[in-house]
Amino acid sequence: MDTQQNKKNAIAFYKMAYEGNPIKAVELYVGEEYIQHNPIVADGPQAFIDYFNRMQKEYPVKSINFVRAVAEDDLVALHTHQIWPDNDQYITMDFFRFDANGKIVEHWDSIQQVPEKAMNRNTMY
């Protein structure tokens, strides 16, 4: 298991889908199955493609910054800062499980909106 390559592939996969090309992302980086733990997205590669195509259509102008990538065994964790229209900001923590062939086969995430005011000066990223 090449954890460094898995980190690079997880980032490339997420960035490619986020920026509007989920079909290519799935073709390049997803394995035989794709198990989804986000409750608003169904299992399988087509549901992933449909979700990101809808996001691109509804929100074509957005950005993502990969703050951290951590890999251990067959898992990669990504910490992102996303900016959507009207400066609507989110922090995500995504976990991807890779198969023995280096393909993504499972995904978990947690998403939190960045509040306008905080009790400290620390960023969420």
C-alpha cells in the first residue's frame, strides 16, 4: 500500500470532481465498488457523479483548498476549506478507503459551516 500515492490520488479525485469533472474522477480513481457514508448521497459511482454534476450546475463558482492530508494503511483523511458563492465557507473532513489496487472504494465525511463570529481567533483550518 503506497500511502503517499493514495494521498495524491485522494486529492486529485476530490479536486477533479469538485471542479466539475466527476466522470473522469471516477474513471481514474474509483474501484469496483464505491460505498458512501454521506446520508445525502447514495452508494455507487453514478450517485457520486450525479451529486457533483448537480453541485457544478448549481454552484459553478467555488473554490477548495486542501489544508491537510493524512494517510495510514488503506485510509486517507483530507481536511479542506471550501468557499462557495456569497463567501459561504465550509470546512470538510473526508476519509477515503483504498483497495489493494490503490482505488477509492469507500468515503466518509463531516462538513461544518464556518461561522461569522468565533469565540477565538483560531481558524477552523
